[in-house]
Amino acid sequence: MTDNDGIMTEIVDEETGLELPGNPPVAPAMPQLPDGIGLSLDQVANLLAEKNKTIVSLDDPILMTVTMLNAFLAEEDRLMERHKGAITQVLASRTDKFVQAVGKAAASVSETFSGQAVTAMKEAVAEHSKAFAAMEESLISHQANIRWWGIIALVSAVVNVAVFVFLAVGK
């Protein structure tokens, strides 16, 4: 073994957390993503043993793919969070513009409807005043008729009394 090989072994051992050669290997800690995505080396070794009936030691080079895939998932998660932030900003700015446009449209519609409502109310009041005028004329006519009927009833009562008096005096 050359000096470079010894140095490389020490660097690899420090990075992976493995003890020096001759001692049993210790699995490095594999951080999982915050939402639980990603598998540890132990989980992958157990999965391979269960599904493929193949025992893989924790220092087997095939498990490097697990490290790479976990790193990929971590990077993808970071990029997704960045993407979510950007989409949130875009949607927020679009939403603000949309809310402003709706506010302007609502104000315009409100002014239009307010003007139309006032006009409709004026027309309705004018129609009601015409109807009240017609009812007032009808009431005046009705009062005149009642007066005439009262006079006729009074004359009829006087005539009846006079007839009874003349008949009573004449007997």
C-alpha cells in the first residue's frame, strides 16, 4: 500500500464513518428527507434480502446507488420547494391583479346599477303618483255620490213622514 492509498483510506473512513480495516464495518448515517422519502442503507439491504433473496453487506458498492438516489431525492425536494415558492409568487401577483380588475369592474357595475336603480325608482314613484291621482279623483266622485244619496234619503224620509202625518190627520 502506498502513502496515497493510506491517505485515501483515512479520508474515506472519515467520510463514511467506517472504522479502520480489520474491524467490522459500521453503516453510515443516511439522513432521510423531511417527509420520509428516501431509504437508509439498512432498509435497502433488508429489501434486497427479502425481495431478491440476496444478502448485501453495507459496504457493497451497489449501495452507492442508494446514496446517489437519496441525494437526487434531496436535491429534487429542494428544487420543488424553490419551484413552489416561485409559483406562489407568480400566482400571488396574478391574484392581486385579478382582484384589482374585479374591484374596478364591481365599481363600474355598481355605478351603472345605481344609476339604473335611481331611474327605475323615479319611474315607479311617478307611476304610483299617477295611480294615487286616479284614486283621489275616484274618491272625490264617490264622496259626491254619497252626498247625493244622503240628500235623496233625507228627502225620501221627509216625504214618508209627511205622508204618514197627512194620513194620520186625515182619518
